[in-house]
Amino acid sequence: MMELLTAAQMRAIEQAAIESGEVTGLELMERAGTGVVEAIFEEWPELELVGQEGGAAPDPADPPRGILGKMKALVLCGPGNNGGDGFVVARLLRARGCEVEVFFFGEAAHLPADARVNFDRWSEIGAVKPLQDDVFDGWPDETSGVHIVIDALFGTGLARPFLQCRHLSRRMNSCSELARTRDLFPRVVAVDIPSGLCADSGAWLGDDQPLDFAGLANLTVTFHSLKPGHFLADGPASCGKVVCTDIGLTAPSKLGSLSRNALIEMYNDNRPGRHIVSLVGGGGEPHLSAKQGPHKFSHGHALVLSGGHGRTGAARLAARGALRIGAGLVTLGSPRSAMFENAAQLTAIMLHQIDGAHGVSELLEDKRFNALCLGPGLGRGMDTQAVVIAALKARRATVLDADALTRFERDPQVLFDLLHEDCVLTPHGGEFAILFPDLAANLAARPQTGPAYSKVDATREAAARSGCVVLFKGADTVIADPTGRCSVNSAQYERAAPWLATAGAGDVLAGFITGLLARGLSPMAAAEVGAWLHVECARQYGPGLISEDLPEQLPAVLNRLEQGARRMGL
């Protein structure tokens, strides 16, 4: 399990550790600076200076040289503890023989106590230059001889736009672009989070921030725990590679942290014949354990409703996903006009003619149908609304996607009044804005202060308003239930799967969740596991993926999990 801590939660943990006597603020700052320096040389070993290990202290007048010659670093320090971390980084780099130039934004007299100590320590061995906008106008670049630019200006605690040095972000972005596109120095390293980015929301604060930039850092080094802003909104595009380093805080978080790819018990019913699967993501290789001997009727019966003639493919994708992920039986409910069209494409999935809301109500008198999927390709006519209402009145575990959501555009409250705790809504951004226009507007507004309103905030409010689980899709998928429990399923950084942006991928996800509901998972667990497996299937296939390929990757993904479990002795 990997926790994401907000800036306030992180400060509370640090303060609790300091007040308990576990560690001092100076020790934490020293550990943070050490972590940044170690991360730099681990990421770019070619910068490592020769002759250091076991040798005498470097001669500042003639420091040792690495593969690229004498390393040069530019360290930009701000007026808070993030700047204090920067002064530690500068001192430690100099101790390793690097040529270091330090710029400071602020006044030394106003620095927090620990940061002031490290300001003074650096001042004893090197100069501190004032940081001004025009200093960075056009510099550094590939001809400056600078290898590393350290952004230690404003970390996770920034609550206002960083406008005083508005050109600085553009200069840093120019550097990071050189590294990304041409593999040139200097490289940009952000301490905790790129300055100006809200650690809780991943949004840039203020109207003047460079939203069109591809990124502002090549490497971001954060401490103790990753933050929501590393994964939400503009965060992934701005942070480059993110490394989380241990600074020795051992106190567990009891502050309502978010979980990303949390430990999930997929089938937590231990009766004989049940299949037990657990997934762990982000904190190590996922694992699977199984008890053999299941029967198809013990794994549920899912019903997926199809649209009419010419719009049946989405429902078939969802049905295939439900079957592949483990539903014992899957039936596709089809109107008469589409029966032949669907029959020509189906084998293991059963087909049943359903015409209108009355047909849905009649079929659901069979209590063995325990999970429903409505929306993919269903259409936006009045009959769709009637079908959704009839299905919700049956009080089965239900996934609502696509047309089953947008049909209620005129009055979403009609839908909310019918929803129950066993429902899962799976909107993308446009569908979310239809159901929750005020929340979408808050999310789209340019934040002027932090912590900014985030996708986590919006999804939690949506779940509370609707009274059910909401899965807000995207590369930064956020899943929340009405109690406020929330997880972020990130398809970014090492889990990036851009080929998921293909027609029908969302229909398969709806099917995955439906199949897991049929298997007996809770709505929150089904949404979390379904989203996680959805990304893993895309990564298993790779570029060239189309939606039909997704369900067919599940056997390989699940086999990998099982092999991991065996290696772990589970």
C-alpha cells in the first residue's frame, strides 16, 4: 500500500515527531538534503565525482572531476524550510567537490530557525546571491556549463502564486526540455515538488503560470510520502521522475491519508470454493492466491444491457470484460432490433431479448442476476431513462456509465434520488460535468491560493451527493465512496499507458467492475480493483492496443500475479 499525504498531514507528522523527541527539525532537514543529493547521483551516475570514496577531503581550489568534468550546480533557495533543504543540498554537493552557486529569494532574518541555521552554515563556505527575475533571463542553458539546477524555492506549503520570479519557471522549463528532448544538461531537480505547484491538487497557483509547458523538473525528490499533487492534474507533467526518500519518520499516519493502488481483498469471503485474490500496487509486486473448486453459480450472474441496432458494440465490450474478470455467467440484454446483430458476435455470453423498462423489470424478477451494467451504447432517448429507473428500483449492484449518466443531464437529482449504496458511477470529465456542474466548475477554476480544490475533493463531494461510489476517470483516476474513503489509481510515471485513450476502453472498465460486483466485491473494492487491472491489461499489451484487446490480457496479468504470490510463499 502506498499512502499519499496532503501537505497539512505531512507537516503534522513532522511536528509530532519533533515534539516527541524522536528527531529534531535540523536532523530532518539534513536527511532531506542528503536524500536529494543521493537521488541526483543515482539518477545521473555520470555526474559522480571520482576520487571521493575513502580519500581525503576535496580541495575546493581543484575539485575532482567526473565523466563530464567538474560538476556545476545552481541551487535556488526560498524563504522557508524548503529553502533550508536547499542550503543543505548546496553544502553537501560542495563537500563532494562540486562547484556550487547559491541564489536566495527572501531575507535571511525572516527564515525559520532551522532554515536560518543552514543558511549560516552555507554562508561560512560560500556566497549567497539575491534571486532576481532578470538574473535568469536566458540563463542557464546548454552553454552555461551548469549540470544541475536545484529548485528549493517553495515546497509543499506554498499557498499563493509564485509571481515574483515569473520568468524563473520558464527558464527552468527550458532546461528540463533540453534534458528531455536532447539529453543535454542542465537537469532540473525539484525539492519536494516544483515551486508553484499545489501539493494537494497538482494545480498551478495563479493566472500567470505556464500551463502549456510540458514540465518543469526532470527529477522531483520528495520525503516520507508521495503527495496527491504528484499524481493529480498538472503534477505528472511537471514533476518528471518522482523519487520518495526516507527521512526516518517512523510514526504511522492516522490522519485519513489517501491510498493509491491500495491493498485490496478482491474476494474476502473465505467459504470453501471461493476464489481469494489480493492485489497490491505501488508498494511491490502484486500477488494472487487462490482456492480451487469454484462453481459458475457461486461467481455471480451479470446482466449488461445493449443498445439498439447499430450501437451494440459497447455493451459487448463490457460483457466480455465482465466474463473475463470472473463473473460466473454473463447475459447481454438486447432489444429485438439488435438480437441478430449481437447473436452473430457472441458465444460464451448469453443473449436475452429485453424491450424497454418493463422487460428489464420482468427479467430482474430472477434474483440470480446480482450485478448490472447500464449505459455503454444504450442511447440517450426517453427509453434509456425508463430502463435505468427500472433497473435501479431492483436494488442490485449496478454500474452506470456513459448514456445512463448523460441521459439525466436536465435534472441529475432524478438519478441521485434513485441511486443506492451498491451503485458505481464511472464518469469521464464531460459526464462528470453533466452530473455535477458546480463541482466541475470548481475544479476548472484557476486557483489563486492553496491548498487548491482538487479532483480528490470533487470526487469525494460527488460520492457524498450521489450516495454511492464514484470513479472519476482519467490518467489520474480518483475513486471515492460516500464515507470519504478515496483512492487514486494513477496511470502515469512508470505505469503510464497512453494507448488506453482508445474508443471502448471505458466500456471494458465498466464491464470489469460489473464482473467484480457479480463476484461479490463491495462497490469500492470492485472499482479499485477494476481500475487497477484495467491499466495493467493495457501495459501488458502495449502500444497498438484497441479496446477488444483489454479483456484478453487478463489471463496473463492474473498469471503474473499468481507467480508473484508463489514467489512470496502465499
